Amino acid sequence: MDDQKNQSPQTEEHKKQSKRFLAVYIIGLFSVALVLILLSYLTQVRADRQLASKDTQLNEQISATQGAVQKMETLQATSEEQRKQIEAQQKVLDALAATLGVDSQDKLTAEAELLKARYIALDALQQARRMADADDLAGAHEVLEKMVAQYGESRLVPPSGDVLLGQNAAEFQALYARTAAQDEG
């Protein structure tokens, strides 16, 4: 019995140690479980934040893409409108070329430039005529000199003149001679 009594305290001691070890082991396991749960929670929070950030970036990119698509549609519409205007202008140019009997675009452009030059020259001639009628021969001569400087005298008078024709060319010559004589005298 002594052996049993001797073993009993050791067994009791062993049982107490086993219980302590078991309690520490259980506490350790729960602690590890809690740490793993906490890590899992933090990882999930981080993943949720990254997902929200990526979602925001995606929405921004979608908005930018939609803006670019709208700009592209606007540009296409503008381009189409300009193409239609060019076609309309080309039809007008073709009709004008047919009316003038001109067979190329370069000749049509040259004709348009010549008409513009005639308009400007006639306007200047009219201005010089008004000045001469108001007895401002010096001012009239200055206007006529500008015309000569711009077009050259050979283009303003016959026979090679192409800017002023007929009566207008004769009037230019007479007015130019009159203002030049007054300017010298």
C-alpha cells in the first residue's frame, strides 16, 4: 500500500502537471486560433481596400474611356460635316469652272485671283477718281502709285493689261497722267 500511496502523490502530481499542460496547451491553441482569425480578418480588410481601390480606378478609366469615345464621336461628326462642306464647295467650283470654261483647278484659282485683283483695282480707281474730283490730286496720285506698285503698270494698261480692261484702263491712264503732271508741277 505504501507503493500505492507513494504512487498516488506522484500520480496526483503527474495529473496536476498534465492538467496544467493541457490547460496551457488549450490556451495556446486558442491563442493561435485567435491570432489566425485576427490575421485572416486583417488580410480580408486589406483585400477589401485593394478591391475598392481597383474598383475606383476602373470606374475612372471607364469614365475616361467614355469621354474619349464621346470626343471621337464628336470628331467623326465634325469630320463628316466638313467632308460634306468640301463636297458642296467642290460642286460649286466645278460649276464655276464649267461656267468660265476653265478645265483645271489651277486655272480656276488663277481666274479667282484675277477677279479679286480687278475688284481691288476698281475700288482703288474709284477712290482715286473721288479724290481727283475733290481736287486732291496728290492723294489720288498716291492711290494710283500704290496700284502700280501692287500690280505693275503693264497689268493696268492695254494692250497687255489684265487687271483693268477697256474704259477702266483708259480712265486709269488719263487719271494717272493728270495726277502725275499735277504732282510734278
